[in-house]
Amino acid sequence: MSNYGADSIDRLSIIDSHTEGEPTRVILDGWPPLAGATMAERQRDLSSRFDHLRRAVVSEPRGSGVAVGALVTPPVERGSACGVIYFNDVGVLGMCGHGTIGLVRTLIHLGRLTERSLRIDTPVGTVGAELHDDGSVAVENVPASVHALDVRVRVPTLGWVTGDVAWGGNWFFLAHAMPPDEARPTAALGPSRREIPLTLSQVGPLTERAAAIRDALHADGIRGANGAIIDHIELVGPPDRADADARNFVLCPGAAYDRSPCGTGTSAAMAVRHARGQLALGARWRQESITGTLFTGWLSARGDDIVPSIRGHAWITGETVLRFEANDPFRWGMTEAVA
Ligand code: PYC
């Protein structure tokens, strides 16, 4: 199939927002139509024919590794308001909790939200969203599940690390706090194995640690269901805020960490807590991010499924026309190798 002249695109209109600190860049018009009767097919079409547009929108010099793009499409399910495909500078995402809150806030800003609750189709299932009087948006995510608890992975720089593999709309490894390694003398590992506080001043070491864990999972072939790659790493620790239950640091695919508490990561964390008997259905879970922002989450049962919801706020930060000049060497963004 042709790319509908995607190479001749010279501008796209976007709305930027941030959800509890994490940016979302919604593309409403200008992107060529995607082929496919399902959102998963459309996601594959985006990756195969329009990967240069993905890069152009979220990579440098127009974006950054932190930005999550949200391409709005017509719905595929009866009763849904729209479809959406999320992506970042590395590739496409399954679901995105902060992005869905940002998308709803953007639709409100544009006067396109006709109902206070709506359904949105994503490549991994249809989600619900509801606008509340205080301006917050609650997202009813796709069902979450725990794939494996207490998985041990040998990380060259750290020794053995234990964590849980869970699905919250993306695949997560939720690393446990690290006790001194019994298998090797702690001294031999040096300071690398010490606990790193989940604070902004420690973002460098936290990123390095999470990336090392991700590399080790890949090297050892530790995966999610059906061989899915685990591309999000969540480090979990005690909260800073008096009104939170836990604080996290989430490394997204690529090199950027989530400035929000990560909607899919909060969903995966709640599924793990529930599986361990530590979080009852309906009980509130307040997840603090590394930047100190908060999502409130809870779990509901739908048949045999455990369905997570998260609630938070988003704010509009910009309305922009991105330009792609024909002679710009970075017309389609920087490649991953350059970035
Ligand atoms: O909020 O689910 C989320 C998310 C995933 C990646 C970045 N944010």
C-alpha cells in the first residue's frame, strides 16, 4: 500500500499537555489515514508506513524522549468516541494512562467532548474515561494481570534482582528493594548495589539501574505472556507525601523516565498488590511519582478480569503547528542512533 503521500506532509497541528508532569502530544489532523479494521492493525500500519512521522513528531528537534504522541483515529468499536495510538521516540505503546488523561483534557479544550464519559479504542483494548467536577479525569484501563511473581534476574552490575512481571496495558518488571546479595560478597559489588533513594537528584543512577535490569531481562529471555518484551521497568519505594501509599520511578521504552506516576505502571503495581493479598477490590491506592505528583487508583472485578482505574489531572501547555521543511536534514526527527 502507498504511504498516501506521507513524504509530502509539511505540517501537522498538535496540542501539547502534561498529565501530572508527563507530556502528551495529541495529533488531531493532517496525519494520513491508517489502514486496518482494528486498532492493533492500525498500530502495525503506523509502524510499517509512518514510522518517520512518529519520529518527526516526538524525537528531537521537535520533541524529546519524554514526549508521548497520541494519534487520534476514528473509532473501531460501536459506542467509542475515537481511537488512539500512543507512541514515543522508540516506538509504539500499548496503552498510556497519562496520555489518555491528556487526550481527554485536549478534547475538552477543543470543545469536542460531548459527554462526560466516553470510550476510547486502543491497540490493546477499549478503555473508559470520565471527567469529574474538579477537572480530574478517571481512566478505566484494560484488564491488568500478573504474569509471574518473584522472578530473579542476574544483572551484571548488581547481582541478583527480584521483581514481578505484570501487565497494566504495557509490560512491566516491578523490581523489589534489593537486600545485600547473598550470592556474592556485597563488597565485591561495590556501591552499585546500595539502595538509591527515589528522588529527582538520583535520576541518573536510577535510569542506569533500571536500564541495566531491562538489558538483563532481555539477555535472559525473561518476558511477558506470549513472549512479549518487557519494556517498562518500575522501581518501587516508600512515599514521600503523607497522602501517598508508594512512590515509583518508571523507565519507559528508551531512555526517558515517566514524570507522572505512570497510569499503566500504577495499574500493574495494583494488580501485583492484589495478587499478594495487599490491595482489596475498590480500595484506594495513591501512587506518587518521582516528581511528587499523584494518581489515585483502584481495582474492580469484571467477570474473571481485574480492571484497574486511575485518576489524575492534565493541563494544556501548547498549541503548535509542527513544520517539516523539505531540505531539513532532521525533517523526520533524529534516528534512535543519533538521539
Ligand atoms: O501513563 O501509562 C502511562 C505511561 C506509559 C508510558 C508513559 N506513560
